[in-house]
Amino acid sequence: MTDVGFQSWPSTEQSIAGRTTSALPSPAGRTGEHGAKGTGMDHKSSNSLFQPSAGPVQAGFFCWDVATGEIDCDPPTYHLHGLPEDSPAQLETFLSRIPESDLPEFIGALQSMAEAGGNYQIAYRIASGEGGWRSLEARGRVLADAAGVPTRMVGVVMDTTAAHERQEAEKRRLCERATRNLRMQQLTAALAAAVTVKDILAATQLGLQDFGASGLAVVASQRHGLSIVASCGYDEEELAAACDADTGTGSLLQDALVRHAPVFVASVADLAAAYPQSARQTAEWSCRGWAAIPMADSRGPIGVCLMGFSSTQEFGPEERALLVALAGLLAQSLERAGMYESQHALATELQRGILPPGPLSAPGLTIAARYQSATSGMRIGGDWYDAICLPDGAVALVIGDVQGHSVHAASLMGKLRTAIHAYASEGHGPAAVLARTNRLLVEFDPDPDRAMLATCCYLLIRPAEGTLEACTAGHLAPVLIAPGEPPHLLDIAGGLPLGVDPQAQYPTERIPIRPGSVLAVTTDGLLEAAGGDIGVAIEAFLAGLAGAATADLEVLADELLAGAHRAPRRSDDIALLLARLIGSQRVDEPSATGRATQTEAPAAR
């Protein structure tokens, strides 16, 4: 038996057995690109022609003479094709009922079946009198003469419209279910990735739009009544009216809270009938359907999730189950966001306590410093900066980055900052300060599998002399912007990162700098934000410093971090230090350490 199916319906003419025809139909179970809806037929009554058949399958018998094109058939065959019984018994008569666009492929199928011989089966469609489509199926056998030449096709034709519609309805139902499940998976993934309340509401609102919802609100019960915890997409007056409904006579939100069960309201009429006190208000509301679903997290009930729909809803069993599941996911996400935000607030306070308090200042220098976190929760980084005013009038500028993001990294950063501050205050030079700090870091945890590394840049500036001593440990070299010159990285032979080799040495470069010159040094988080390879990132950093010699350093620092903030994928913290040499300080004034500086900075040791 040959099963023939059609997917496209070109409009051409083809010839069968030497005569020109218009074409034929398509198989049951396929609507092709037209998505046609078939109808059934009752051949006993012309008034019921093409009406859906709920009874037995309609069928008729036929015999087609391939050579002459004549068709011998019974009345039901005519009726199934929408033809009167006195119609010409020719193939062209039946082909005229088939959509013109379907004919070429159908005729090709007939030719293939005739050539193959034996049993056949073909499904096709015809135009109904109501502008729709009917699905038919013909099956039978091709008969041949003694020489094997096909002479006749005999068989039965059946109305399969009802079965075809059931199949299409089932396909649509399965497709809709698969689409809903996919949307739910996408929303679940988006909620799992969101860590702030703002991000969670944005992800939920976007996901709810796929379910037809236009508004979302999380409402909690307080002593004085209902309060809005978070919302998006709702008209503020409408949401306030829903929360201010007379609790003595009941309301949608109160119902869900008291009953601890979801409440689904399909239309404005249903809402007015269930809660008469809301009848006046609902007439002006933009929503036309509501779902109020109680929410609970690990601590217990937390309120109600109110979803609003811009049109009336049916709220079938599957949709109700999905909305209830969504409210549960939302409650878990909000609880997680609260934990993240509280942890991050604690971590941020910890890190602020480790970094220098307030703006940095030093005699002979104008300094701007910034720190920007890129993580959440307790995942804080180990970036730091410092300005140390030394007894001999020199100023040490330090910036560093401890490997990883954790409380351990932040605490280790605090230890390193304290150690560098102490070694510098003892009078050690840049190389000695880094060498001692390196040995100390190795001693913190001698286990190489657990040891953490750190990079550092140490700059010793003597404003009175106009000199710079620079020393780096695995860190990006500082940028110098001299007046009238473009920014450029200083050529410094750096050493290994801190914590790698306890015997590591750190060469120091001594460089003269002119008053008005600006030094800029940062951690790699700022370079990561530029994307691409490190060379491109450094070029972007230098371009951002082009006007540093005459710029307000505070404004410039904000601009550099603003560009990093706009980066789509920034995963590392940023520390930034900018300093301009303004010459030696010749008046007594307090320094960053609180000590009064000398009337003129003494010479270097």
C-alpha cells in the first residue's frame, strides 16, 4: 500500500493518460501550509452537506478507468466531493473540487501509484462550500491487464475530516504544552540567575508576559493592613485600590491570605460577583483577569502573589498548576535575594572597614581613589589601595589584588595592607617592602594547594625632589601622563606575584617626574571590562587617560568607572588610584596620617 503525503501545493497543470487536468488533493493528517479545516458530509441530505460528522465514517466506492478517465461511483462518492449525482462521471469533475494549488502534487502521486501498481492509499482535501476544507482519504488497488499495464483504480473514499481535526487539535495541545514547559524552564533559569529583587521582578515580568499576564505584585499582610512589597506592570492606583479593599466584607487578596489557597478570577464580572465591594473600582481597572496565589518560603507564609491579565482568562488545570509553581519559584527567589543582599551589605561593610577611610590625601599630591565591587553575597574581592605618608616627606601609593573572591581573600587583603603599611613606615624601600610582604604571605599558609597569590604595585613619590621609585609584583605597570605628553605605561621590570617564591626579588625603577604629572594605576578588573585581549584593554585605558594632565581627577575617576559599569560582562572588582604631583608642600598642614608636615620635605634617606 502506498501512503502519499503532501506538504506544498504548487499551481500548475499536468497531464494524465493523455488528457490535461487541473490537479488533485492532499493526504489526511496533513493540512499543508494552509492549515485547512476539513468538514464532514451527510450524503442523505443536501442541507447537511459539509457539516461535521459525529456519526459513522462516510464512505463511497468508485472505479476509475485510467485510459478513458471515466469514473464509475455510487452517490456517496459524489456527495463526499460536494457534487450533484448527475455530474459528469469524469476525472476532471472530481479534480475541480480540489484546491488548484494542490493539483500538481496530487496528480504526480496518482501517476506514481499507477506505475507502482498494487495497493494504494492517498489522503487529500477538497474545498467546502463554507470557505473551509474537508479531508478525504482514498484507498484501494490498481488493476493491470495481462501485459502489466494499469487499467483501473478501484477503491473506497472516506470522510476523515473529524479524525483529521482531532489529530490537529491534539497536535496543537501538545505544541502548547511543550511551549508552556519551555517557557517555564526559561523562567526558572532566569530566576535562578537573578540575585537582586529588581532582577527577579524583571525576569518574572518577562516570563509572565508569555503566559498573558501584564502585572505582578507581591503583597504582604501587616498589622495595619496589606502592603506592597514589590510590583511591576501594574497601575499604581489599581494596585492600591486592590490592597485597600474593605477587609470586613472580603477581597481577592484577603481571600487568598485567609484560605491559604489560590484564588482565580476569570473576568471582571466574576470579580464583581464574588466581591461586590470591588464592583465600582473594577470597571476602571486595566486588568480583566486575576490570580491571587499565597506565597511561602522556608520561614512560612510571606504574602500573596497577585497576577493581573489584560484579557479574560479560562485558567485551565495546566495553567493553574503552572501559575502556582511560578509563585513558589518567585517566593524562593525573593528569599534568596534577601539573603544575598544582606550578606553583600555585611561584606561591603567589612571591605570598607579594611580600605582607607574617607578620601586619600598626601602633601604635594592630589589623589582620587575608587573601589567598585562586581560580585554579590559574601563573594567579595581582595582589591585594595592605600596612600602612606612617610616621616621623611615621601608618599607611598599602593594598589593590589588578592586572588579570588571570598571573605578569606578580603581578610588576607587587610593583612597585606597592614603589613605593607608597617614595613613602609619602618623606612624600607619599595623592593624591601614587597620582598618582606612576599615572605609574610608565604608564611600565612605554607600549603601550596591552599596558598593564595596577590599582585601589587608600590610607588614611592618624593614630591620635594620630583622623583618616583616604582616596584611591581605581577601587577600592571603604572601609567604616567606628563604635561603635554600622551599617556604611556612605565617600562618597569616587575617581579613575581606575592606568595609564589619566598626568595623572590623585586627590581626598582627610579624615574624623575615633573609637577603636574599624573600617575594612574588600577587592578585588572578595569581592564577586563574593556573586553577583548589585554593589549586592546590597555589601549582603551590609555585612551581614557588622554586628558588626565588637566582634568579634575575625581571626575576622571568617575568616568573611568562609568565605562566599566556599562560593560556587559564584568566579573572582577576594580580598584583605581590617580595621583597628580603638585610640587613640594611648604606650609604646615596635616597629612593623611594626621601628622603635620615639615615646612620643606627632607631629602630621601
